[in-house]
Amino acid sequence: MRLTLTEDQALIQSSAMDWLADRYDFRQREASVQRDGGAKDVWRAFAEMGWLGLPLPEAHGGLGMGPMEAGLLMQAFGRHLVVEPWHACVLQAGRLLSLAGTAAQQSEWLPGSVSGEDRLSLAHMEPGDRQPWEPRRTMAVRDAAGWTLSGEKRQVIAAPGAARWIVSAQAQGGTQLFLVRPSAAGVQLDAYDTVSGGRAADIRLSGVPAELLGTADAAGAQDAGSSEAKLHQVLAEGLIGLGWEAVGAMQAALAQTTDYTQQRRQFGQSLSQFQVVQHRLAEMAVHCAEAQAVCELASMRLALAPSEGPSLAALVKTKVGSAARYVAQEAVQLHGAMGVCEELPIAATFRLLLAFRQQGGQGSDHAAARGMALWRSGGFGRSQTLTEAGHEAVETCA
């Protein structure tokens, strides 16, 4: 089956590819690398294009679009090695605020996020995490003065320079979400450059005052299950978005490798004329096609059933992670020594794909957890792609 994009989806895809090809080539990208929030003029351009509001509510200036549209934009970002933190600030923090925040909190922060004036960041991963769904060890305590947070967060993308952090913490029997001011007392920030060219930080919180994200009753109690479900939904959307970004990077790696082997000559002919090289390029193309198909399936399923997010994210991390490793290694090997040379984009592409395999947990951990869940529920006997009618047809034939 071949996916047919809607008019809006095709417009997002073409406009992103065209804009980035014209204004964000490998040399222009250098102005954004390892700067807090990337290049300011690029971030402003993202706002003018409407990308900063793409998955956010129309009531606050966004476009209100879904996982497929976000994925197509992430695919374009991956293809051009974009380092501006759209994923962390918009698809994660902004999206979570739009789902879990009160009307007042949304009115305060979402318009600025859409316009590019304010950046938000999600602080969720902690030391020892193997998957993002695990209970949090950061603790939230409420007293007469309000909420305070204590704990550690790791690899918080776009934390340096953010206006507010959304922090997940354990409170009242479940995971709750809080808004934290980066300059608040008790915050210790250790910022660093990431391998993919962005900026991140490790954060230590010691009795840091925080604002509860969402509504609570007079006693300060909140439905922790609701907050946790929204958090997991957004985390899953984010992992699927990272899968789309990896697909774009893989496709770029394939195109770069194909061009390189056509130009590089050995024994009087181009490398691309050797059968063994053709076979390796063909296998890279197969992995790219399979990875994109998985992301398309996950995005369409997620739009229909957001509660299935964690299982769909596991599918993407497992399949795309394996494909990303294969394509990245083949691209570097076929480039030879030039594959690790900073003068060519292939080295930066390799690092982006390497980072994807680690972000949000390794594919093997997601696969193991998903396999155990399917075993316990008996879901392994049901296809993830066939409809109920398809199941009946298969059972009849059997």
C-alpha cells in the first residue's frame, strides 16, 4: 500500500524541504550548531512558517495538526540535520502544556511559544532510566507555601535558555507535572553540547519551588493517572517524531553515499559500478523504506488511538533503531576515511542516528517490554495491521 498525503500534509512536506534546501545547507547550519536554542534568526523563521505552532491548539495561534504532519516536518529536519530544538520545545513541552495545562497556563505560555518569544523544555529522563514510562524518582512535596521538587534530571534537551521547564515528579501516588523557573533557588544546571550539534543539560533540584501544571482541588489533590496518561502520550508522540527525524537522516545518508560512490573511482570505474557496492546501496534503500513505513503506520494509528502511544513508540524505536544503525554504518564504510571527516555531512548524520538509538531508551529495551506485555495479554496472536475483518478472513482460511 502506498500512502497518499492530504493537501495540507503535502504542503507541509514540500514547504519544509524547499525552505531548508534553500536556507539551511550544511554550511549555513554551522551558525546554529551548539548554541542555546540554535540560531535566533532560524527560530524566528520557523515561527513565521507556522512550524512552532504546528501541533498546538488553534485557540493559541497554533495549527492544531496531528502526528503525521509533525512527522513529515521532523523528516525534513532530519534530512537537513536541523539542530534547533523544535522537537524538545514544541512537540514535547509545548504539546504537553496544551494537553495538561490549565486555560490560564496555556494562555500565559503557548502564544509566546508559537511566536518564538518563549521556549519551553521538558525535564523528564532521570539517572538509571531504561524507558521513559518508568516511575519518577524526583519527588514533589506540598506544604503551606506550595510545591517543592527534589531530584535529578538527565539529558534535558534545550534546557539552557528556556523560559520554563516542565518537570515530571512523583507525588500523591503518581506522576505529576510542574512548571519550574530555571533561575529558581535550589536549581543546579550543568549544560553541555550534544553529539548531534544541539545543547542539553543535567539538572539537580533541591527544594525548588514549582507550580502544579493543571488543576487541583482545594486540598491540592490532582488525578495523577490523568497527568501520567497525558505525559506518556506526549512522550510516545516524541519518540515517533524522533523516528521520523531518523528516517530523514537515513534517506540523506543514502543519497550522500550514492553520490559519493558515483564520483569516487577505482580501477578505472566508479565505485557504484561494482556489484558488491550496488547490493549494499540497495539494502540501505530497503532499510530506509521499511523505516518510513513503520513511522507512517505508527503516526496513523496514533492519530486514531492516542492511548496506544507507548506500544507504537516501542515499534518505532525497535525497527527504526535497527535500520538506523545499519544505514549509518554502511554509509560511513562506503565513504571510507571521508566518512568520519567533518568536511562532509555524513559524519554529522552518523552522530544524529547514533543519538536517536539512545534517546528515550534503546530499541532492545522497548522490544523486550513490549514483548512481555503482548505475552501477558495474549495480544501476540493478533496482527497489529489487519482490521477485524482481516482477522476473520485469515482465521477462515486457516
